[in-house]
Amino acid sequence: MIFDSCLRLATRTGVLALAALCAGMATSPPAWAGYTYVRAATIPASDLIEPAALAAILAAPAEPQPLMLQVGARVLYVQAHIPGSEYVGPGEEDEGLEALRTRVAKLPHDTPIVLYCGCCPWDHCRNIGGAYAELQRLGFTAVKVLYLEYDFGSNWVDLGYPVAAGD
């Protein structure tokens, strides 16, 4: 299923690097040293934000804008991401979690933060749960997670919400 979603996104965008990433997903999920997989389904519903709600916040410049952090694969971020968001690295890798800790280290714990990945269907995502759990562990109290049921392409791009490409 993850492979199928990734392949659909690669086909839709024509990005060869994404196709290579998909091929890697078809074999087996990574097992990083010291990583404890945190399922996305364990994130409380009260900490989720729907794409339409986030798009409305982004469209209202008078509203305070949250810090948006993409915690998936870099190739996906470069291909398409939410304008104004920052790439911090995969939430399932030690390096990604370290980059997340570094990025938020000097922020007040009540800073509004939105995490998103969108690499695959929600119930298969290996990045979002770890990043969310890490921010909770650090004491952040205003963290929301963008709920992307299928993937970023299907639940954001295809719905016409704003997209940027590149670094």
C-alpha cells in the first residue's frame, strides 16, 4: 500500500528520484538503531488538523502562522511542500529527530507547530508519530499534526491547496 501511494505520486509528478524511493519501500521498512516506531494512530484526534483547516489559516495573513515542519523524505519536500514550511528530516531517523530538536531548541513551548509528512497513507507513516512524540517529550503544548489520510499528493496537492517546490 505504501509502495502504491508512492508510485502514484511519482507517476503524477514524473520525479525519477521519487520512483527510486518507492522501489526501496517495496522491499522492507527501515529499521534504525535506537528508533522506536510510534504509530500515527496514537496521536490524539484533538492534536490533528485537517487540510482544509490548515489551508484556511494559511490563507488568512492576519492570523498568526504556525511553524510548519515537514518530517518526511527530503525528495518529497523538494518536489512539493506547503509554502513557508521547513524541512527537518524523517521523523523515524535519529538524524531527523536531532534536526527537529535543534530547530525547536530556542522556541517557547507554547509555539504553534504543525508537523506533516504525507509520504504514504496515515496508518503506514513511520515519520509523523516519532516527531510528534519527541515534541511532546520536549514539553511543546501547541503541536498539531496535519492529517493526510492517503498522502500529500492526494490530500493536499490534488485539492488545490498552495504548494511550493525546491529547497
